[in-house]
Amino acid sequence: MSYLKSAIAILFLVLLAACSPAPNEGTTPPPVSEAERRTALAEASGLFQPVVVKELLDCLSSADMTVHCGYKNPEDLVALPDGKYLVVSEMAEFLTDAPGTLSLLNLDSGEREPLTVAWSQPASLRGDVTCPAPDSAAFSPHGIDLTRLADGTVQLLVVNHGKRESVEFFEVTQSDENWQLAWQGCAMPPGDPFINDVAALKDGGFFVTHMWDKATAFDEVVRKLLSAEPTGWVYEWQREQGFNKVPGSNDLMPNGIAVSGDNTKIYVNIYFGDKTIKIDRSSGKREGEFTVQQPDNITVDDEGNLWVASHKNDPIGQTCALVTEGPCLLPYEVIKADPETMQAEVFLSQDGAPMGYATVALKVGDRVFMGSAHGDRVVSSPAY
């Protein structure tokens, strides 16, 4: 973290100098977006920046990785109950809140397929009854999770950045082997949060990570990073109680989140804290953690093992902004961990083709599928 803190401090000063108006300047400079600020920081770093690799645009698989192309930023993945399809969250570019979409990966054919969403008002809502329906044209998915509720309903929860920060509820059904979604409601955290990932509970509630307040000035976010002050936390939502902070969850940009099969343990990736933590749901106590560089999403396989996508690049000084097609080849690792002992091992270390910048690792059967927040593909490799 010491190198990271120094890099942030230096780059932030460069950015301030670049964005500050000259003395006695009579015009007001145009506002700078968070995405533009992040790109400016990367450009000022002098570090390697990924670019388009033309040789990879044919989407050929490698000896140990199968490539599934046709996506736009497949940031998160969940498996549908039949084990034959994945739901893919095709996220807009980070910090832009532009529209994205949900799609499918057919595991038999290896091809992308569309996923139909019915946005009509349901007869009864599963979320907060006061939460209005989203603007479907602005729908901007991020983290997703799927569970089967006590009444048998298969429910998909989706973090949405489209014109608001919300968690959207969808019922998942299958007809003639075709999967479809029906919007069932939503819930919006209080204040002006930047939420990231969601973990569904069997009782209809959920946990959602809050990375930082969007209203917080950029220099204040940087100050907190430099001071190792918590910027975010985890919320639990229940229909009767609404949103409540989870005790013990305050930390440096909570990112991915998952729960144990019995819903008693919470696993949270602390992106700028370089760790994954385990919180006991009943006591709120942290029961363990393991070190992992910049952990993004976390998933739990059928055996209860944890799978974490870990970024190995400089999070401030390197971005994928120059990659306009194909994959972004920033290095990453996939970490596998025991949920009881919180002992972790590197399952996969990747620096180069056919995909980089993995944000999720999902074990389905005998393969591990990986998606990315920037690029055109999902890849898979043997799980053993």
C-alpha cells in the first residue's frame, strides 16, 4: 500500500495542476467527469497503458483457455439453475453510468445469446414498495447475484447505475428452454452512494457494497485513501427494515460480496485494502481474512470454496482507456480460498492473451469462467 499511496499522492497533485485554471482566467473551465479524471491520472503516471491488439480480434482460443466473444464489458457472471447458461452483466465503462445490458452465455454452444427482459409493472412488488420503476433505456447493470427464494422463485438481483443507484429485482423463468426476466421491483440505498455488488439472501433480502459517496469531492476521496480512512461499507436490506449498515463492514472501498450457502457468513472484497474479509452475520464480528491484491468480484462454488478475481495492475496509474476493441490485457490472478480457514492459493496467474483485467471468476462444473469490466469476451479454463 505504501507504493500505491505515493502514486496516488503524486498523480493527484499532477491532476490538480492540470485541472486548475490559470490566474485571472475569465472563463470557467468545463466540468471534468470522474472517468476523465481517472484517465488523466493514468496518462500522468508514465506507466504502461494497454492498447488494442489486432491479432486478438479474431477471438481464437488458446491451448488452455476457451474464448467466448461478442460481449461488451462482461463484468459479472452467474449460473442459471439448469447449468447450461450463464447470465452476463455487460457493464458500461466504469464511472460513466451509461446504458449496458444483460445477456446469456450458452455453455453448450459457447455463444452469446440475448436475454429478454419484461419491464412492465408487476401485480405485486418484491422490493421497496416506494421505489419507482427504472428507466429501462438507461439500465446500467454492474454486480449481479441469483438465488432461489423460499417460495421457489428464482430471483436475479442487479446493481443498476442508470440515472440512479439501485438494486433491481427480476424473476427468472424458463419457457421452451428459453430463459427470460421479469422486473419485480427495486430498492434504492439512502444518500448518494456508489454501489458495486450485491449478494442475495434466501429470505428475499440482500447485501450490497457501497464503495464511496458520489457527492464526496474527489480530493476528499483521495485524502481518505492516503489516510487509510474507510470510504464505504456494506448495507443489508430487508423489506420491513429497509437499509442498515452491517457492523464491522466499514473499510477502503468494499467491492465484491457473497454469502455462504446457509446465509450466515458474509465475504467482502476490500479493493483498496488488498484483502477479503469474513463477517459473521449474527454477531457482526470479523472472523477472518486473507491478503489479495485489489480483489474485485467474489463467488462461492457448490463446495463452498471462494473464488476471487484479483487485479495485478496499478489501479490509479493504469487503465483500459486506449483499448477500443478486443481485450484489455492488464494482468490478473484468480484466487481460490477455503471459507473456513480463509487460507488462499493462486489458482491462475495471467499476464497476456487471450484476456486480461478479469473482474469475476465463476466455477461451473469442471470449468472456471472469467469476465472483464473492459473488453469483448468471456474466457474459461479447466477448474482442476
